[in-house]
Amino acid sequence: MDEPIRHPLAYARWLHGWSQAELARRMKEAARRRDRRAGTSRQRVSLWEKSVMPDEFSQLLLSDIFDVPYDQVTALGWPHWLPGHETPAPLGAGLTVTVLRKAAQMAVDRRTFLTYTPAALGALALEWATIDPALAASSTSGRPVDPALVDWLESSARNLTSLPTAHRQHTGPLLDGHLTTVVELLEQGSYGHAVGIRLHSLAASLSQTLAWHRFDYEHHAAANRYWHAAVHAAHQAGDRDMGAGALSDIAYQSMWLGHPGAAADSLEHALSRTTNPTARSLLFLRKARAHAMLHEARACYRDLAQAEKLLDSTTETAPQWCSWMGPADLAVDTGRCLIDLGQPGRAHDQISQGLTLLPTARDKTKAVFLAYEAESLLAQGDIAQAAHLARQSLGLAQQIGSSRCIQQVRDLSATFDPLSSEQGVDRLLYDVALTS
């Protein structure tokens, strides 16, 4: 498999068939056309495709090369003005089956790198908060859909979704097939209103599950499209909690990719139509994470308090999509917030507590949480134990095949580079190097 593209500039290069060196050469040509000089090198392009933002003149030259009006550059900001982004289909426009079909057919390859921009996510969240659903209508064309088949699809999907993460290489294709079948029934079948609601709800659930599969493999655009499809299908099924959950998943992805501001705004919209206490607790917890990343301590603590209050007081059954949410998640994500707010000691206490509460079946979550704990210990100077936990996280991530979790440890390992003489660090860096 090709190495996944990790930055919109790399994707824009790929669309044109240019290497980093070729883009640097074209930058120099564009500068000469403006009677200026540019010292752009392949190494400089590589930095732009990691974490360095090009200066204003370099972005002007890039806009010349990619034929993007400069007003879009200033309006959208780096890197969202680069070519290749799509706009999500609007809610309430009768496009649910089209969106589902596109998600189901989307090939996971280098052409599907780009996620929706933060602005597009904000627009989708605003639509969710303001547009009432046009509930699934009956369909009188095509062969009648047997309710017994829908029963079987629902039961089978629940069973597949409940299997351990390590089985995803086998369950993923089966869930893909289930979603394709559901989309075909929606497109070609004849069914009444009740069956239509069930089919749309099932499509939303399958899309949400498949989005997490793609997300864990770092296929971010495909995950984005599946979550988008889940929002549409849940909206048409009238399931506001599930739709808000899928919207909050997109927000979580935005945070993972470094856009907490867009995530916080979207979660605020999603909360406006979420009713189940456990679902609301999860959304408040994610919103707290976004505020912590933005260093907005007061807003973070407020949302953490809301999440805890809702989780502790509820007597309602949680929807299946967030049935896993519990005290372990609340404790560890509180710890993650405290890391971002510069309180590693308190963070470690929370994360350690959460890990003891975590069910053994949640291996992927444990891998993420162990990396958090390692980060909190590193910030306190306990380097040997931090390296030990980071290695544990990496081993677990490799065992379940989650490239997202492996990348999380790779990113964390960069902070260990200057500490290679400390106990256990050399083993961690060696193990991380083997994953490249």
C-alpha cells in the first residue's frame, strides 16, 4: 500500500504529479514572474507538509502555481485554501441515499485524503441544529423489502460491531457489505414508513461504525464521508441523538487533526438537539477537550462538570453508539484536559484511575489512554516509566492494527529524542523506528 498522504499540500502536489523538488522549482519560476526571488527548496516544502506554515509571500506563490484566487487564501487560511476540498451535501435536500452511496463506494486510496474544512464542519453542524428532519418516506417502487431481512441485518450488524477491535480485518468487509445492502434496499426496494425509518437508522449506525474503522487506519477522508453519511441518515430517521453523535465524532476527528476551535463550535450545535444524558455527557466531555486544547480553562472545567453530572445522575439506557461511555472515559479524558492545561500531576492521577476502570475488551481505547499517561509522566520528569508506558501503548496498537494509535506514539516519541540516554528510552525509540 502507498504511504498515506498526511498533508493537503502533499495531496495538491499529488494531484499534479509533482515531487517536492518539482514544486520548489515551480515556486522559483513563479517568483521570477513577479520579479522576485524565492529560495524554496525540497527541504522547505517538506517542512510545510509537516508543521511549518509558509510565509505570506510563499503562499502567494503557491496560489499562483495552483491557480487559486488570493482572496480565498486570506479568507480560508492555511492549509484549507489548497485545492482538493469538497463541500458536504446539505441536510434536508433529499440527498441521503446519494451521500450513503458515495461513502460506501469511496475507495480508500491516495485520492481520498482531504477531510472537510473546519468551515464546512461548522456549516453542517449549524444545519443540524436548525433544519428539522424530513422523516424517511415510504417507497412504492421496486420489490418489497422483507422486514425479516431487516431484522437479520440489524442483528448481524450488532453482533459484528460488538466483536473485539482485533477482528476488524475480518468484520470490516462484512460491515461494508451490510451497508451496501442497506443502500440498495433504500434505492431499489419498496417499503413502508416504519421499515424506511429502520433502514435509515441502520445505515446511520453502520456508517458510524465504518467511520471509526477508517479513522483508526488514518483514512481520514473516508472516515469523514462515513460520518457525514451517518449524520444524513440519522437526520432522515429522526434519531437526533445518533446524528449528534456522528457530528461529535467528526468534531473529535477535527481535534485529532488539530482543529479544536471548529470542534468546539460544532459540539455546541450538536448539543442543542441531544437528549439522552449519556450522549450529552459524551458531547460535553469532547467539548471540554476542545476547550483544553484552546487553553480555555474556565470553559473546559464547566463542560467537565456538566459531563460528570449527567453521567452520574442518569437512569436512562444509553444508545448503542455511546453505550461504552462510562467513568473510565470521564476520568481519562479529564486527565487529557489537565495535560493540555499544564497540570500533569493531577492529570496522571485521573488517567491512572480511569485505566483501572477500563473494561479489558477495549484494547484500542487502552492504547490511547496509555499514551496519555506516558505524556503526563514525561511532563513530571518520570522518564523511565513514561517510556515503559509508551512502549506498552505501541505494542497494543500494533497488536490491534490501529495505525492511528501507532502514529500517536510516534508523535509522542519525538519528545523522547533528547532523552535517549535515559533508562528505557533507547528501547522505545528503537521500537518506534521499526514502525516507519
